[in-house]
Amino acid sequence: MIKNKPVIGIIPSYRVDEKEHNPYDTFALFVTMYSNKIRESGGIPIGILEENLEEYMQICDGYLYPGGKKVLHSFSSIIEDCVKNSKPLLGICLGMQATVMYFNILEDRGENIEKSLLEVYNENKEKNPYLIRLEEGHYHFNDISKWEEVIKETSHKVSIIEDSLLHHIYNTTELNVPSMHNFAIARVPKDVQVIATAEDGTIEAIEYTKDNSFILGVQWHPELLDDSRIFDFLIKRCNYKYQVLVNKENQICENIDFTIVPYSSLCPECVSDGSIEEGVMTSWIAFRDYVRENGYFIDIESAYRTTELQKQLYEERVQEKGIEYALQFVAKPRHSEHETGLAIDIALRTETGKWVSDFDSAILKCYLFLKENCAQFGFILRYPEGKEEITGYHYEPWHFRYIGNRIVAQYIMESNLCLEEYYELEKIKVKK
């Protein structure tokens, strides 16, 4: 993430001078329309090359695999990264075909993990093809310009199944789409679901959602359309790692991959020193300093807590106030966001120099300022007023939660949602 904006790696097409007479005729191609769509949807596009893919994968929060003329097997590690780290991938035309081929090749390899994916591909491409060439003159391949009338003339109908990612994005079971492909998917692996087809049965869209993955492929070219919802989806699914849902029903998953680092308050005599998740640190400091520049002095009152500390706090509150009261303000151990290091209870300093970590009517303006500005730094107000029946907790204007994606944070705050509602609307599966 760069300033809480997702970085989207775009896979190129390659043009190669096969005779190697002119090195200036060998280059990677990046179509501007793809990068424009990423920027318009709130992401930062970067071009990926075959060399040093490991370094690129450390930078990228998601990927766009666009159309082209040749599947490059070297980019299979990108799809592996998406499956392993819950990064979103949007495959377009050839990108969809390459994605399905990857899962087909994995299936063909089976237990023979000593074989490379390229070896498996070469063994099967003739006897059991991954792609088929469509008959000449079919309506799927067109010469398309950006002229609106040409796009309409070359578009065809696709049918979308309900309860699919595509249906969720477009909220319809039918679309007219422009396409220009002369190959199609020959066979579908078991872990990939076909979610849209053309009238002649050609596969037009697929999804892979196993293991909290968000891999979506479409055979047509959405970059030609004014509708950007599919690119918005790609951006919103980035940094799912930080969108983990922990509440009264969902405890912290066992394999949570967070690194806790120390944070030292500027006023340790007044505010607790604490620790915080490593990826949150830069955004928190930027948020804190921005608030101070606007006249409100804030710091961390409480951030990361061990399970043992959470258990102690919960039991103390039960003894002091009773279980009914405690359940409104303190989570049971393994059910607290503080145990992830993503939640921050903010302390505010009043004009008299008093530090306040609970609700205080004297600093309502500061609470409002925090609520109005947190999203641009990737935070949300986790327990908003009026959402008590959904969150299970009393309104806490001091409790902020890092989401790691400014687009998602802004959507949640501007739509007056709590995180549970966002999960429901976006049909996101809770990590187990």
C-alpha cells in the first residue's frame, strides 16, 4: 500500500524480435486503458516484468492479467501469490485463459510435484488441450475501437449465474459485452467455477474463491466500457489481510499473520505505551500527526493486547460492573480486535491538559474530526453510534480500526456502515 492506496501489478504482453537483429524491437507492452481504469478506481498501477517477480510480489496488493497474444508460464507465480496471500486477481481475455490453464495444469500434475508446470503443459497441450480455437467468422472476435457505436455493434449477450462474484458486482444475470478473442476455454478444473456463458456455450467468466481467494476472470474487455464496477471490485478486495472480522461470533483465526512492533507514546507519563501491528504504524503516525496539525492532541491509550491481558481486563470488568455491562464494552479473550494489533483506543487531551480515554462531552468536536478524517488514513470508527445491535458493543468514539485500504475505509464511513454490514454487503467469507 502507498498512502493506503492499493498497488496493482499489471502483467504485460511481449513483443520479441525473434531474429534478434534489433534489440529495440523487443519490449513489454502495457495498454494505457488498463492503468487508467486502475487509477480511476483508486489504485496505483505498476508494470510487472518477468525478471525479479519475487520483488514485485512484495510490492503488489493485487493484480490485473490483461489480454494479449501468448500465455507466459513464468507469470504462474503471480497466481500462486494470490492463492497463498488472498490477493485479488482480475484476468481479462487471455488473462482469464491463463488463469484457468494454471489450475488445469495443477490438476494434471496431481501428486507429481517434481514436474514443473511447463513440463505438464507440454505433455498435455496436444492430447488434452487447454484451449480451443473458435471457428473462423464467429462473433466473439471483432476489431474494436473505442467508438461507442462500434462497441455496441460488436457486443454480445452473456448470461451470469446468481450468487457469483460477477452477479454481486453487476447485480444482473445478463450483460452485453464487447469481445475480441479467437480462443476459448477447453476444459474447467474442479476448483474453478464457470459463472457466465455466451449463447453458444462459450465460457465467458470464471471465479476461484477457495481459501478466501478473490480470483475473477472475464473473456470480454471491460476496459472498453464506461462501467468501472469490476475494477472497483478489484481495488476493494486488496489488503483483505487487514479486513479480518473479529467480534463476539468470530474469534481470531489461529494462523493470523501479524507482526507486532513497539510504539512509544510522546507522552508516556499520561498515555500508555503500547504495541501495534507493523503495517499499521506508518498510517497511525500520519493520522496522529494530521489530527495534531489541526489542533487536537491525540495518542494511543490502548492498542495491542495479549490474550492473557484481554482475559484479565474482561474478568476485572465483570467483577466491577457485572457480566451484562462488561459484555457491552470488553470483548472476551480471543474475540477482541486488540489482540490483532489493528485496533487503537485513542486518548484525547483537553484544553486543560487532562487526558481522556472514555467518552467526554468536552471533546465532541475532536471525536467528530476523527470520524470525518480517519478513512483517508485507512481507519474506520469500529463501533459507531446506532449500530449497537449489530456490533454487540456500546458506541465507542475513541475506538478506531485499521482496514489497510483507503477505498474500503471511505466506503464504510461514507455509507455509515459497520464492519459486519460491509462483510454482509460484499459477501466476504469470514476467515477461520
